[in-house]
Amino acid sequence: MGWVFTDEMRFYLHENETLLDGMKRTEHQTVRFECQRGYCGCCKMRITANTGELMMVQKPIAMLDDDEVLACCCRPMGTVCVTYAPKCEGEQLSLFEDKSLASWLTV
């Protein structure tokens, strides 16, 4: 439970609600998800600020950096700021490690 600040808006996360559940409830336009079980990594977000503990409702299988969470697994306690924006300017987030595999999707 706490405030969540995203690239689109801020909202209050209800008790026992994951970050993804809150984003769907508040009708985020950029919310991305598939499996909702921590496998696919589609809902990967970067934490830019956090005032409390980040509880995980289940251990994600997708690979994450230290400043990343899967919205479907994360239940923040306190205020948290998250973004889909890449860490470095010019870098694009991709579901594929090999960017050449993703290039055919943008054609």
C-alpha cells in the first residue's frame, strides 16, 4: 500500500494489490503484460525511487537488473516511482536480448 508514480500518472496502490493490478485498475495506456506470473518479463519496469520495501508475491523467473521489477510480482510498501524508460538515452527496451530478433516487429 502506498503511492505509485509512473510515466503517466500517480495513484494509490490498494492493500494486497500488485503494481500491475494497480496499473490495470487505473487504466494506464502504456501498461504491458502477458503471463502475469513472472515468466515472460513483459511487465518489466525500472525503479527510479523507492521509500519502502518491495515485496514480491512470487519470485520472478525473468532476468532482472538490481533496479528492475516485474509489475506482476511486485507489491511496493511505501512510495515508489517506476518507468518503462531505458537507463541510457537511445537504448530501447526489448523483450528480446538480441535486438535483431525484435527488428522484424517494427517493420
